[in-house]
Amino acid sequence: MTNIHIKGGRLVDPKSGLDARQDLFIADGRIAALGKPPAGFRAARTLEASNHVVCPGLIDLSARLREPGFEYKATLESEMQAAIARTPPLEVRIGIDIGPVVAGVIGERKFAYDVWGDTVNLASRLQEAGEPGQVLVSQRTAADVADRSGFGPAQMIDIKGKGATPVRVLLPPHPSSEDGERASEAEPS
């Protein structure tokens, strides 16, 4: 395989928390080093990545169902369906709370909009406490939207900085419901 030097890109790797302008060195199809080249590394190809974001680990999920030479028969829809069929489901955890927040823009050179407060902290803790594929909501959220959503029974979980806190699991829409209403296993308390 070819050794590649990707030069001057903004490397973003959520898994390691990396977000910096660094060089990336690839040997035999694998990441060999970040920043400085490994000993004896000779690049067969150098790619200038200034003003570009480089995300190691992202892959092309392109799927080809046609015989070689007949790719032209594929449609965008058939290719997307093939890619979806081969992609494992993404399961996320979501925490929701309602209430007051403080919001603003921070930064001197690189600006970011952010929100702070107890509401944000509780939603974050609910997300951390949830299971993959689950939406955990605060008791006050469940009470506020009980007429439009269904919830599992109240359960107490220990929330860092708050102690034992009542939470509810948001239930998926009931399959027999025509208007998408949710059926509640237990009424909000």
C-alpha cells in the first residue's frame, strides 16, 4: 500500500477528544502517526489539507449491489437502501428537562453559542443515566407533556449533585395509534 502524508488539516477525532491542526501519516492503510512522522516514514503522496477538516475513522459506507461494470444501473435510492441495510442501527441516549436556562455567546476569537443552568445539567445527567435507544425525561417534563406523550412508570435514579431524582422513560408511539399518540403505562404523578 501507499504511504500518505495529510498535511496541515484540522484533525477532529471525537473518540480521543482531539481537535487540532496536525499532520496525519498513513502507512499500509492505517494511521501510523499524528503530528510528526514515524521513524523511516517516506510519503509516496502528500495531500495539502489546509482549510479542511480531517476525521480519521469515518468511512465511506457506499454499497455496490451491481456486478462490476454495471454500476451505472444503480440509482441514488437503491444505493442508499443498500447502505442503510448494511449499516448497524445508531442507538443514542437522550435526556430531556424543561426549565430556565442562561444562554450567550462566549469566546474572543472563536465564538460559540452555549446554554447553562440547572435545566441543562439535569438533561445532561439524564442522558448519561439512560440506556442506548432510551429517552429519559425529568418528572416536570413528563407532567408538562403528558397529554401528548406516554411514559413508563416513575423511577428514582441517583443524579450527581441532586441525589435521588424521579425520572420517566418516554415510550415510543403506539403502533395501533393512527394519530401517533403515545400510550402511557402509568399516569404522571
